[in-house]
Amino acid sequence: MGRGWAVLIGVMCGMLAGCLPHRERTTVRSHGPPLAGVVGEDVVYLDFAVLEKPLGDSFFNRELWSDTDEEALRADGDPIVSLERKTALQKNGFRIGQISGVLPTKLQDMLDSPRNCQARRIQLHAGHETIVPVGPPWPHCSCRLVQDEQLTPLAVDKAQCLLEIVPTLADEGRIRLRFTPHIKHGDMQTAYEPVQEADGKLRWGRQEHQADEVYPWLSWSLTIVPNEYVVVGTILDNGESLGEQFFLTREGEQPMVQHLLVVRAANVPTPAGPLDDTLGKSPPLALRAGITTSRGQAP
């Protein structure tokens, strides 16, 4: 039974593997969970894929959104997103949606292609944040912010555009994801700060920090199940919006490229003790749901 439990966890992880999905699955190992270090009932697996196409690609800017629910986003604490928040996101160049069911064929093909897709997976506890870069750093980042109908110029050097994502558990196996834009910029500053070890002891550790601009007034949330996807991109304008700084990049003399972020998540309760301790226990509902919806190729 312990071995069977490990295989079940492996199958669930396989569903979240690769550059979000791969058509050829990796073999599930039977000697333990594929990832270790984070345990508990509130463990969330997050998969991120950053897709890349030439600037103005018709799929990124038109075709994809016909299969995407752009009304699913929420502001924190609100039953529906306010018109003001939605307008602020649009005026600042962000486009957000949710995809349920079968992925559009072109999006599936891009997720299967290492050439167009950079992906990674993390484990974390619900309520903890992770920071996701959506493109390479800008030597110089210049844009205008639109807040309460006021235009504010922003110009910073050595800038990295990031999205902070915080997952929380919702009812019926769903995951609520909160997104907040950040821009870190400038030179790294070094400081020695107290660091807490796993056993609770404190030690002095060297920490590096950059200046961090945070935009909570542009945060949004979506609630998804394991077979649903969040897509985040930009609205093309004149290159001066914050969203365009996040999702448009140029490296050297290369043509400008456009990025799209794809995210999915699942709650995978992970036993803290030896796998044999789970004898007689049923797999958690989210895990069973993942198994019943798995197909010959990852969704």
C-alpha cells in the first residue's frame, strides 16, 4: 500500500509535469514521491510556462482569447472584480483569462514545444508566495502607470518584471491564485540578516536585495481546479504600458518578442511520515480527481 500511495502521488505529479504537458510521459517511480521537502495537507503544486512568439502574433493577441474566459478574475475580497480594477488592469496593459476543459490546439502544441516554452514547477504551502519572472531583465524600463485617471511615469534601470503568486485552498478541491505585479530594479544591495534554520535556530546570513516596486492596486485573483489554466498576457498599445514591459522583450539587436504566462495548480496532500504510515487511508479527493481525468496525454 505504501508503494501504491507513492505511485498515486507520482501520477498526479506526472499530470503537472514538463512544459505544462508533454505527450510522452516520464516513467513514474515507485520508490517515493517525485518531489520532496514540502509536506502537509496544504501542499500546492504550481506549474508555470512562459511562452514566446514574435511581436504581434495573431494567436497571442486574438485567437487564444476566443477560448478564454476573461470575466473570471476577481479582486481580493470581492465576489466579482470591480469595474475600476478591471479598467485599471486594461489601461495598464494586462490581459488575464481562464481556460477550462480541452486546451486550444495551438496552445497545446506550444506547451509541448521546448523551443517556444520555458517551464518549471514548485511545491509550496497554501498561503505562501512565490515570485515568477515573465521575461529577461530590462537594461532600462520606461513606462507610464495609470491610476485613478492619473498618469505617472516610471523609469528604472536593471529592471526585472515579476508576478507574485499566492495560492490558497478553496472549497471542493479548488485553488485560489492571487497575482500581484512587482518590478525589482537597480543594483543588488548586500546585508547580513538573521536567518531561521529548519530546527528553529537563528544565524546571521548574507542576503542580497534590490529595490522592489509593488503594485497591489493591480492585483487580481482567479479560482481554478487542477484541469483549468490561467493565462496572462498583454494588450498591445504603443509599448508604454506596464503590462507591455512585463510581456514584451528585446535582447540585443534581435526583434521584439511577446510572452504569455500559463499557470495551473493542484493541492496534493503529502504525508509527513513514512509511506507505510498511510496504510488503510484513501487517497485525497484532489488526487483521485486527477487520476480519473488523466488521459493518454497530459491535459
